[in-house]
Amino acid sequence: MRRLQGVRVPHLKSTAGSAPANMTNLDVAIYPMVQHIGAPAEAVRQKGDAVCVGTLLARASGPVSSPIYSGVSGTVEKIEEVLSSSGKYVPAIFIKPDGAMTPDPGLALPKVSDTQSFVQAVRDSGVVGLGGAGFPTGVKLDVQDLSRIQEIIINGAECEPYITSDTRTMLDRSQDMLEGIRLLQKYLGAKKIVIGVEKNKPQCIRAMKQIAGSAGAVVVKELPSIYPQGAEKVLIYHTTGKVVPEGGLPIDVGVIVLNCTTLATIARYIRTGMPLVEKCITVDGSAVEKPQNVIVPIGATLRAVFAFCGGFKSQPGKILYGGPMMGISVPDLDMPVLKQTNALLALDARDAAPVDATNCIRCGRCTNICPIGLAPVSIATAYGSGDMEGLQKIHANLCMECGCCSYVCPAKRPLVQQNKLAKAALAAWQKSKK
């Protein structure tokens, strides 16, 4: 990996100064059983069941899975399949809110006394990677040999345009983050904790340096404002100089990476017993009437969230979960806010207009800008000819789909889309060989 590769994208972070508003009034709350990487959760509620805020709706179904909790009080209306953000249909629990937002009376503080009980509490909290990745955090922290952990990196880079929800965590919930750091030090024996923040967030840097001064063995690393600074492997390299090997995990180089909001949410659960039931999300884009940060019950529909923000000032041409670089296009407004939703963008017709691709001019910009040194043109060529061995040789599976190649391509080639297709084809071919 070459230092500081990536692109300088417009920040467009007009909501950074927007303290989040609370949204509680919902007509319906929808909970798909897939809101994390791994096995789908298994529903434990039926039609007609009464639920409260924090009531368990679905339990983790395997070692890599995560429970799901209700963000509202009300009654289960139905369980039926819905289209998920992955493009697959999955079961979902529909709840009719009663408007009271009554906490579940059965909630209790988790009993944490050692590493094992701490990791189990994190599993029970329902917390996953809240920066968008969605990997169950309890699985990430379940390191059998704690001596392997040399550094824990707290990701506050938030490098995508528009998104400021993590910025608000660092400004509004710094004490939660401090509590989380102390938990990591106590139960994981963290010798060194690095908080990575881009230099374009001076207020966040000051806030993080304040808590670093209170915690000990904590360093705030000021990072260049370059995308994709917040990508796990890029962040590890730019904070520690370490390179995660192909096919390896961060722990293979002695590192664990946690999103800053993930850390704050773990601390809140240990302190209050309330599992993950709400998210601070950035609502922005050229079609949004009142861009702002909003604390939303997980399960709220996108329609309700945009309505809370004043609706649309122009007809949206595209709506995204997440940011414009790695976000997922949404087919309709009745899809819900998920655990890993950090932003909702509505772009007007001009900003969402597709561009016409032309022939590759072999300029090499995509290769020069790739954060991990891949050659997107070679990937496209090998994929187009069905050369799976070629894709394997040029390490197409390492593409993290950041979109830098597409962003800089003067011919507007759909390089990141081709990379995704190539990765899927390569994975299927490798599976068939086994």
C-alpha cells in the first residue's frame, strides 16, 4: 500500500454544526432480520405481541450474527418478507407504534466482571459496525489471546462527503467514548489506543485530545483529509504503518478497529442496559428541504425520516443509504433505517443524472489512485474474458469498492461496478474449485 493514495472529494459537510434532533413519532417500524454481516437473526416475536423500547425481537442465530431489538413500543402487526439493501428478500417484523416509547421493564444492567462477560455483553447489545460495515462487534472483540492486541484504533475519520453523524458522536458523546476506552483498557488489556480523525475536523480533534488526556495510553492521530481515509486497511496503515496481509484480518497485525459511534454505544449499553435501538443519522442531499442530523429509532421508514426533515424541495433522482461514494441506492421510501445506516441522501435529478461512458483511454489514473494499488482496467479485461485465474493473480478480491477509480476516470467507465461483479465471479469460481 502506498501512503496517502486516494482522492480529495468535496466535503459538503454542512450539517457538522447541526446538533441532532430527536424523532419519535412513527406510523410503522420495520425490522429486517438481516442488519449485519453474517447469519440472519431469528425472530422471537409473533403477530399480536406487545413490545417496548429495547424488547428483543430476534436473537442471533450463529457465531457470526447479532440480535435485534425494538426501537419503539407498540404491537407486532405482521412478519413478512421485504426487499433488503443487499437486493435479497428477507423476513421482517412490522410493528405498529403506540407513540408512548415505553422502555422494556425487563431491561437490566449487564453483569460484566471479566473479559468473557464483557465480550458477551457486547454481543447481547446488538452492536455492529455502526460506520456502515455492519460486522458484529462482539465477534471482533472475541480475541482468545489478549496478548495479540497491540493497538486498538478508534475510527473517527468519516471521510465520505455529506456524512457528519460520527462527527456529532465525537462532539456530543465524548464522555461515552471515554467510558468505552476505559472498558477496552480494563477488559481487553488495550496497551495503546489510537483515535484517528481527519484534519478537517478541528473541533473533533480538540474533543478527542481532551478525553485522551483523561484516559492514558491514548493518542489522537490527525489524518490528511483524503478519501477513503476511514477504510479499515487504509486507516490501519496510516495510523500504525502496518499492512494487513491478503486474506488476513486486522488482528493478524495486532490491531482491532472500532468506529467511534460503535464505541460510544457499547459504553451506553454497559451503563444503562439499553441495547442498540436508535441511530444518529445525517439526512442531506440536494433534494432535501432541511438537511440535519437526526436521532431516529431503528426501523423508521425513510419516508418518515425525510418528512421529519421537511420533505423534498425537488423531486429526488436518487436516494442512498450512506454517502455518495459507497452508498447503496434505495428502491423506495418504505425501506427502514437499519443498524448500520449512518446517512440518508436524496439527490435531485441533476446530481443523480447518469453519465455516458466512453472508451478507456489508458490514462492509468485509476491504477495510480487506487489506495491498495490494484489495476481496475486489468480487472475489467480479465472479467470480460472470463479469466478467473487472471482475476486471482491480480488480486481482484482485495478491491474494497471505495469508488476512487470511477471517481477519477475521465471516460466515466463503471469501474467499481465491474470490480464488484468480478469479485463475485471470482468468489463463485473459487468456491466451485473447493
